[in-house]
Amino acid sequence: MDSDVSSLLQQVESLGKLHLQKQSVASGPDVRRNLRAAVSKLSIALETPGDIIERVTYMPMNTVLMRIAIDLNVFKLLVEKNEPMSTNELAEVTGADRVLLGRILRCLAATDVLEEVDEETYVPTKIGKTFAGEFGIVNLKCLYYPLFTVLVTPAFSFSRREADSYVSPHHSFDCMEHAWHKLPEFLRENRYQEPTDPLDLPFQMAFDVKEPIFAWIYRHPAYFADFNTLMRLQRSGRANWLDYYPLEKEFEQCNAEKDSAMFLDIGGALGHEIEAIRSRYPKIPGRLILQDLPVNTDQVSKTDAMEPMAHDFFTPQPVKGNEDSRARIYYFRSIFHDYPDDKCGTILRHTAEAMKKGYSKLLINEFVIPNRGASSLMTHIDINMMSVLAAKERTEQQWYDLLEAAGLKIIKIWPMVEDSEAIVEAVLA
């Protein structure tokens, strides 16, 4: 055990005993304050770098969701009912779309504002109860708008510029947080219906544009560079799919010819996944092909290790040909959470048409949200996807439904580890 963690554990235990001794002279405000400080230090000491980044980066989203919950009277309703309420009950009383409200409540539970006592059934925690009262409500209402106005106004003006001189971008603060901030206003104006139009979202409201977010990203080279770096580093400190999925077993069943396609990374940006695979398995047979739009593939040189191929995944998949040239693995990482179901269906059908029955496999590397007890990271990302893309992270059942509609069958979901993406493994039905 880390020496700092061990020392802090002892300190928390000692202060905790003093705090519980209510009759003790030593128990008072100073003990409580010192205990809170020690617990806070212990919590930080136990965090991974990924935990720290999530906590700091998504902190504003927590405030945004609490503002929406206050607007919908969620906390007051739960406190006044004084017993658990389901998502359906709260949707009926508030008038909010049931699916939208479920996503918000799920994230509030993951951040300890609510407690999920049963599947999609909630009670308020101490935090939720605090913001059911007038003091909590007026504090959040009065400070929310002025605080965010001060934080975002300079960035708004800067980000609206069309020039390519846009510099110093940071994925959340300079872009995503503006969209989150507009979410309460956007939902009020749209009568708390789940966003479905990728051209009419909090992102467009925040930046006063009529284009989808990826078009905006491509127009700002410095931000685009940071975005690609994020895609490369976003799993740092989290479980890597190559650690638990037996990819090497797939090599054994791949056509041995050099020209056959072993692994096809569709929408793979600059090829970070293929680089990781080549590093771990340098003797992979067949071709490893990177597919993406030219804005990415033009930056990648063709080598024996990786073959870039410009391709729009909303069009038919070109790697098919005759029966012997179809790929063994068609792989997507963090693609489907960018799109609503109809768009995902188009991508999947094009992929299914290229696959060879009994030989090709589809691997999808994304979050699979559990029916109960979802982590804060996956629920935070889900709200972000809704705010900037009208998309979502999916539950296990939603994955089954999505793939079945495209003529595919899930054969296994590799472990749904907390805060790490799973591998959804599928074949032609």
C-alpha cells in the first residue's frame, strides 16, 4: 500500500473516532473540518489520473444537471414524496420526456446527488435534499448564470471566428462546456424532449452556428489536432481491450495470404489502434487497414504496418470483393456513440453487406451501460453526446436491438468493466 494512503487512512480513522465521540471535548468544528480535509486528501490519493481528469473536467456538467433538476422540481418532488420514485413517475409529474429524464437521473445518481435504490428508482441523498430547499435553489439559480457568463463569454466571441488562427483549444473548456451550459435553456425551449436533430442542439445554440460539431472541428486545425490527441490518449489509465479480448486467436483463422485483410479499423482517425495492435502482435498475418475521411488518412503514410484508405462509413464498405478478400475483423471504436440509431443502422448495414458469414467478425469498442449502477464517467459522456451530437451511450439491450435490426447477432459482450469500454462481438445473423 502506498505510504501516503496508509498514513491518510490512519488519520481518517483517528479523526473519525473523535468525531463519533459526541460527548468528548475534542469533538467539535475543528475535528469535523480536519476529518473532512483528511477524507478529501485520501480520496485524491486514491484517484488515478483518469479519475482526476473526469472529476475536474465534468464538474460543470454536474451543476448543469442539478440546474435542470431544479427547473423540473425533481428534488422537491422526491423530498415531499418521502419515498422512492421511478423515472416513469417523475416523467409523468414533470412532463419531461421519459428517456431524457432517465439519462439525467442516471447521471445524478452516479454523482451521488440521488441514490438509485432499484432499477430507475431514486431517492435524494443529502446533496439532493439540500437543493430541494429554498437556500440551495436560490444559490444555484443566482450563481449559475452569472458564473457561466463570466467563464464563457470571451471564449464564445473567440470561437465564433472563422479564421484558422483559433489557438489554445482544450477539449472540454473551450468547446464542450459551452454546450453543456446551454442545455438547461435548450431543454426549456424544447419542452424537455430528448434532442434528436444534430443541427439543432445546445452546441449550435452556444456557438451560434448551423453546422454539425465535426464540421466545426475540421474548420479549426488547432482544435482538430487536440481532438485527435484526445482520441489517442483518452483511455490512459483504463483497461485496454487488448488486455482481455483474445485477438491473437483470430489470427489463426485469418486467410494466410499477404494480401488478405486481417483487421479493418473503420473511422480510426490516425491509426492509434492499429499501432497498438502492431506493437503487441508484430507478426500479424494479412493487411491492417485504416479507414477514415481524407482529412485524417492524408496524414498517414502507407507502410507494411498500416494501410490508410479514405472512406466514408455512411457509404458501402469497399473491403469485400470476392469471398476470399473480405476482412476477418471489422472494428469500430467510439463511433456509434456519435450518432442516433438511424445513422448507426446505415453504418452497420454497409458493414454487414461486406462481411463473410462464418468468417468475418464485427468488434465494437464502446461503453455498455448497465441497467443499474452506471458509473459517473459513462453517464457524463452520455450527456455530452446528447448535448453536442444528439447521440448517446447505449445499454446492453440497446446494443442488441441496434445490431439485430442490421442483420447482425451479438455472440458476446466482453467484460463490462467500470469506467472502461467493452467489446461487443458480433457476426452475421
